[in-house]
Amino acid sequence: MMNYDVIIIGGGHAGIEAAVSASRIGAKTALVTFSKGDIGTMSCNPAMGGLGKGHLIREIDALGGIIGICSDMSGIQFRILNKTRGEAVQGPRAQIDRIKYKENAYNLIKNENIDLIFDEVTDILTQNSKKKEFIKGINTTSNGKILCSSVIVTTGTFLSGRIYCGSQSWSAGRMGSAPSIKLANFFKKRSFNILRLKTGTPPRLFSNSIDFNVCDVQKGDLEPEPFSYLTENIKTKQKNCYITYSNKRTHQIINQNVSRSPIYNGSITSKGPRYCPSIEDKVKRFKDKERHLIFLEPETMGAEIIYPNGISTSLPKDIQYKFLKTIKGLENVKINQFGYAIEYDCIDSYEIKNNYETKKISGLFLAGQINGTTGYEEAAAQGFLSGVNAARKIQQREFITIPRSQAYLGVLTSDLSKGGLIEPYRMFTSRAEYRLLLRADNADERLTDLGIKIGTIEKKRERLWSRKKKDIVGITDFLQKISASPQKCSKYGLTINFDGKKRTAYEILGYPHSSWKIINQIWPETKKFKINKRTKKQIRANSFYSRYSKRQLLEINELKKDEKLKLNQNTNFSECSGLSNEIIEILTKKKPENIGEARNLPGMTPAAAAILLRYIKK
């Protein structure tokens, strides 16, 4: 009989990272999934990263995870979102060749110390001791019983998954894959609080049936920036994406047939992701909008199939054809796969502790969409941390919990462990009160030493980080020791206050419109530093944000100080300017008694709590 320390159920993005982190720490690890084709599958959009999500990828990478490297190897267009704004709200994003991603993910984990078992898990085996239930192993269809001490469930949308397309519906984990019904029964039998959520996907289109000449071109960055700190540069030729729009005729057809959508005819009653609505939702909820953006994204380097990001739908097939043909560039479109909605079981994340272990069963960990999240990046983040903690549990070592002040990984974990999510959770920079400190560019500064400590970092990464850390610390120290007068600095075009106080080179580097070129001109001795662009950018961003981070810490302390400030139960939160509809909905439903309670509500962001505090004080 096979025997492991840790078994991961599911080969998606959460499962891959869980297996990698557990095995790196030294746990005997197996990953069990239906088939080889499940490993690294991008079930929805062929893209990685973005605002908040790109931060998570960098953080996982900084700890030794593989999502960043795999994305760099498979990317076909790279862009930094919000490039004209500060680094704290910039997010790396890439279009991905979904076929290459699966191949690269498989090859990367094959080089790790992980056993891959292609089978269906029918049950999780437990035993009782001292009034506590413990993990004993799993039951599978072909391999029978497999023993282990910890199990990590990363089943995505497969638990009791059901697909809807118009009046048609059938059981599936995703298009073309069977659902996991037997495993869903395990959680029902043990009275886990099960929620039903839904997500959706647009139709896939044949590119040779699209007229791209009438669409807007969206190019990648001239100098593509990789996700992984191990990737020196991106050499892949960049593919173009394109933009088109829905129109009044499109909306008219959708409105006329919305009763045939399972989202609106009562077939689906569960909540979907608020920030990734279906085209039916957009048309119904935003009636004043005459058009909606549609991004035409290639699914592979060959670009035979196009993913029309922005028109997820579960309307009947004939209506999907009808409204697509009203869209500029899609007049003669042919469909490769129709859009659909999928409804699935997830567990209320209140059921997990902040180490991703369930409260009910010792040694049972949950990661990914099973915890009510949405997105590859959020799943990978949970997978990595659950793998670390499952392995450390076997080794009887203290669990790793990353604080909110150190990483978006900590924000995600903290938010999930509150439980009570009303819709699929998605990471945004606004969810982090320390967002000025938690930038995508400095993830290695914040986390790689932790990765070395827990044992998930590769030797090459440790070597590179040691050198880079020495550069950052040494150069920062040098810049803080040299200074110049305001008169001297102003000669190089900097706007500066003539107060007679000398500024250090480090201070000047962080000034708006300053640059390394200006630093080299004022202090020629700084030309001796031979560091790459990414490190230079990181040091400059550290300097720029050092002054603002102090202000942010004061705001956080103010919130803590006023936690007991009572809220009037008749407060009309919709009158509080600056709060999103989501936050207004949460506050109105939960009616918190004070600022402290409001801060801790599931889905409440620190930024919203600060706005609310100012409103209440006023």
C-alpha cells in the first residue's frame, strides 16, 4: 500500500504550488488528479496577473513557487498595468499560451520530488482519537487506498460542478471534464458549511473568422518585464491583442432574450464574481452604458483561437451567435466553444484556520476555489501556503502565517479566515492597508529571506538574492551618507524647497521627476554602481515611498485608536461618498456597532474603513 506524508487532490494552480512547497520542505508528496491534462489547465482566461493578482504572483515567486517562472516561459504578451502611476498600484500582467503553460507546468513539477497519480479520489479517510478526527488517507478508483498524514483539497470548480448553457445543463467540473460528486459527499457528511457559487466563461472564437483590421490594436510593452526574479529577460516575440465593443444592437438582443439565460430565469441562484460579470449582468445592471469593452485575446502563440474577454455568457447557443455577429469585427464570426456558466460547491472559509487547515479535521487543508476565491493567482497563493503548513505539521513544526503588513499573501489569508464571503473573493490592491509597502517590485525584499528560512527556495534563487540584497543594502547605505544643498540639486531641473537643508542622494532619488541619471550628475561617484534596471527601479521606489508609508502607518494607527467609535444604527451608508456598492451592501446587511466591527467584516477593505471613519467623525 502506498504511503505519503502529504497528498494533494487536484492538479490546478493551487495543487501545483501545494505539491511544490510541501516537497521542497521535505515531505513525501503525491499529487492526485484525474489525468495528465488537468495539470496547469487554464480553465478560463489565458492570462496571468494584473492589479493585486500580479502582486500575488511575484510574492509566490519570491518564496520559490513556480507560477511566475511558468508564466514567463509561456507568455506571449507582457504589460505593466497602471504604468503611468506609482509602483504600489502597478500590476504585471501577461497573455499566456495555454497549451505551453500546461506543458511547462508539467515539466517543472516533474523535476520536483513529487509523485503524480492519475486517478479519481472517491473519499478521504479519517480516524477518531481523543474526540478529534484525523486524516488517515484517501480512497481512489484505480489505486484503492493510499495512506497519508495530511490531505490538501484543491478541487477548483469540480465539487458537484454543473454547467449551464441556455436551457441545457449537465454535471461537469469544467467543459469536457467530469465533476467530483463522491468527494463532495465527504464534506456534506461532516456538516461543513457548504456554499454554492458560480462563475462563467465566454465563447471561444476562430481567429480566421474575425476582421482584426477594424479593431483597436493593444500591444505589449516594448521592454517586457518578467514575473519571476529568476527570469533575466523575455525573449518571446510579443503577440498583439485587440479591442472591440458591444453596441446598442448587441444589448437589444441580450435584453430580448435575457429570460433564456439561466442566471435570470431562476436556474442559477448562486452568486458570481461581482468584478467579472457576465454580459447579461452588464447589460441589465448598467443600462445607461451604450457599449462595453471586449478584449480579443489569443489563446496560443499561433492564435487560432481567440478568447473574447468581457462577454462571459450562459445564453443559448443561437443567441450567442446572434449577439456576437452585431459586434464590430465579429460580423462573420465562427465559434469554437460556446460560453457557459458553472455552478459548484465551496466551503465557507470560516471552516479553515489561518494556516488553511480545517477546524473540524486535523491534517485536512483546503486551498483555491474550494475556499470561495476566484482566479488562478489567488488559488496558487493558497496552495503554496497550505503546502508549507501541511508539511510543517508532519514535521511537528510551527505553522507559517504571513502578516497583512508583509504581503498580499497575508491579506488574502486574513480575509479568508474571517469567513462569511457573500461572493467569490478576488484580490485587489485596495484590500491591503499597507499597500504602499507591498509593491510588486519589492516582493523579494519582503519574502525571500522567509523562503530561505522555511526551505522552499532553490539554490540559484538564494545565490541571486544574496547578491541583490547586498547591492540594495550597500547602495542604499551609500546614498544615505552623501548629500548636497538645494541650490546644487535645483541646477538639474528638480523642484526643491530652498530651506538651506542638505538632502541625501537617497532622498533626492525618490523625488518626483528624479532619476538615476540626475543622481549620477549631482554625485558622479555613484556611477560606479553596476546594477540592472530592475534593482535600480526597486531602490528608487523604496526611496519614493519611504515618506508616504509613514503617513499610511499613521492612518492605520488612527483606525485602531477609534475602533470603539459607535455607529448609529440608522446610518444610511449610501450617503458616505467614496464607498463602493459592495461595501455599502456589506455594511447595510451586517449593521456593525462600531468601527472595529466594521473593519473586520468579510469583504471590508481598509480604504473603505478609513473613508467610513472620516464620514462618522464628520
